[in-house]
Amino acid sequence: MNKKLLLLAAIGAASLTFGAAVQAAGLSIEIGDRPYYTHGARYWSGDYEMMWVPGHWSEHHHHWVHGHYVRGEHRRHYHHDDRVRTDVRVEERR
């Protein structure tokens, strides 16, 4: 009986000592996917647009596919060359 009382007193003293540390810990439970991870629905990565695909149930493989980014449109760069070409001659007509 004395051992049980001493054990109970030790647990009580420990809970008073470590009470602040236990309260600092948190528990977070999320169900489902986040709407976006870091960049939003669309962003440019180099020359490609990255688009967000939301999570969905795969009917073919029967499992949950998490939301992810996929590579979309390629950014086109059009360069206009203003230099004079030396290999082309234009002759005047008389």
C-alpha cells in the first residue's frame, strides 16, 4: 500500500514539474489534402507553367491520389534580331 502511495505521489510531483512542457506540445489532425502546398494554383518554374491538380480517388487503381503539381504550358520566348546581316546584299535597281 505504501508503494502505491509513493508511486502516486511521484506521478503527481512529476506532473507538476513537467506540466508546462506537456502543454507546449500540440496535436494536429488533418483530413484530406491541402488546397495548395507552397505556390498557389499556378506558378512558373523556369520555362514551364506548373499547375495544381487536386487530390482525387483513382478508380483504376482504387487508391487516393494526393494533390500535386504537373508541368503545363511552355513559355515561348520570341527574340527579334536587330543586327545587320553581312551575308545578304541588296542591289539597287536602275
